[in-house]
Amino acid sequence: MAKLKLDLHDIYNRGAVIDDELERVIQEAVEKRIKMVEIIPGKGSGQLKKRVLRFLDQKRIKKLYHRVEKDSRNFGRLFVHFRH
């Protein structure tokens, strides 16, 4: 199954870049009809994960994907599932 992966470790402290990268990966998934995007905010304090979840919760973004799954074995990872 085709999936995209976005690792935020290197840009965790650059807010605008994070939003741009999230936007880019979601749009790419929609355009290429990819079923899943793996986003890795990392474990840290949990602030970055909360930021990613807030981004995904915006109305205009939420309508693009089917559901978000939190990895039960890895706190620092999320999966965004698409239904194309």
C-alpha cells in the first residue's frame, strides 16, 4: 500500500514550516490518491503532536481525510487515513 511519511523531528521548533509541511503532505496524498500518511511528531513533551492534531482538526483539512489513528505502540506517531 502506498503511503507518505512526514518526520517532524528536524523542524519541531519552526511553526510555520511545520504547517507548510503538513499542508504539503495532505495535499500530495489527495492528489496521488494515497491511502495513508504517517506523521512522526516524535515523543518529546507532546506539544508537537497536539499541534499536528489541531492542524488536522481544521474544517478545511478534516474534510480531506477519513480518520486519524494514534499508534498504540509508538506515542510519537500518527496515521492519517484517506478514503478516495
